[in-house]
Amino acid sequence: MKGVSYLTDEVGQKKAVVIDLELLKHRENLADILEDIEDAVAIETRKDEESVD
């Protein structure tokens, strides 16, 4: 998402989120940003799980 960046550690693991404050001027953008962050966290926590066929 434009205006949202992730800080990673030495091995590429996402450790922090940087949000451009200009995006927060519009309340609808905040909901989108939070949803994207939740999705990224869910993906990261499930990346080692087996897939369901």
C-alpha cells in the first residue's frame, strides 16, 4: 500500500511499520491501513504452517 513501509531485520523479517502521516488525514485510509497491517501480521505468523488442500 502506498505510504506504508516495513522495517526489517538482518534476515528480512518484518519488525516495524512506518505509516506516512499524510494518509491519516482521511479516516477511510486509516481503516485500510489497519486492515493491511492485520493481514501482514496474519501472513507472517502463518507462513510456516502447512497449507490445506
